[in-house]
Amino acid sequence: MSRSWTHVLYPVVAGSLLLSACANNNHAQKDATAGAAIGGAGGYVLCKLTGGSDSHCAKFAVATAVVGGVIGWQHGKEKDLQEARAFTDSLNKKGIPAYTETAYARQTDASGQTATVNSVKRVGFPIRQTISAKDTDMVTAIREVGRRAAIASKTEPYQVVAVVPASNRTQVSQWIQEGINQAGSSGKAPAVLVVDAKTLKEAGIYYAPTNDKQFI
């Protein structure tokens, strides 16, 4: 590897790792890493084209990697929100009154600058009746909650909370786990809490990040 490309790759990798550690979900992490890599490499090349020294351009690449990572993080969060809304819209069309709750998420980069973006806070739906295995739309939706939480948990701790009729507790736990298994074994599984509903009025299921402090 040439000396020049070594100077490019070191700051890009450093910036990518920095933003990956701060990213909030699957799209956000991937887009933040890509943005950091593109921003770092582009910043280094631009600096060299304007006559900058290797050391100066390496520092400039780190700064542009951070900026590119934040932009990627924001873009990824927007894609996550679009997908969550598409999921709940599909359930609404099937007669399941699903919702996507949003809040502004915040991230502070290495320079102390803060970026915010409207983000998914909670996705779920109420359960207004005892569920049977014949309720295929509802069972599929419960599995999908587990799968989506598992995908998100690969880069950030997520949880699934289900408040269900006592007679459904075992089945719902199983359906959630089946959805988690569909997401694959890589990464940490989401936390799952399934409890008995005192009344059907309070029954429901949702998935959400466990860290509420990221929201403002």
C-alpha cells in the first residue's frame, strides 16, 4: 500500500468507526459508515488537489468523515422512518390499527456539533381480542415485530413489549421468537417482555429502542 493511500484510509476508517458507534439503527449505521468513508476520502483528495500536506489532509479527512457520517446517519434514520410507516400502513390496510410514533433523535459529532432528525420511537398496534393461530394477519404482524426488532438490535439495543390476554401469552412469546429467528443469528437479540393484560383495552404490542435518552 502506498504512503498516500495509507494516509487516506487511516482517517476514513477512524471516522467510520466513530460514527458506527453512535449510529442508532440498521440503515443509520450503514449510511453513517458509508457517509464517513465517502466524506473522508473526498476530503483528503480535495485537500491534496489544493496542495495540502499529508498530515494536514489527514486531519481534514477526519473532519469531513465526521460530517459525511452525520449526513449518512440522518439519511439512514429517514429511511428507517419510511420503512416503519410502510409497515404500519400495510397493517392498517388489513384492518390492524397500527401506528408509528416519532420523536427527534439527536447525535453529537466529534467537533461538538449536534444534528437532529425525525426518527422512529415506537412501532406497534393494539390487540383487541384473544388471538388464534387462524388469525393469520395478526400472527404475521406479531412475527414481523420480532423480526424488525431483531434487525434493529444488530446495531442498537431494542425491545419488544407485548401486553396480551393471559391465554395468549405463550403463543405470542413463540410468535415473537419466530420473527426474531427469521432475522438471523448475527448480533444481539432484542429484549422481549410479554405480560398479561388486565383488560383488552390495554393490550397491544410494540418494538422500540431501549435508550430513550437519544430523543429530545
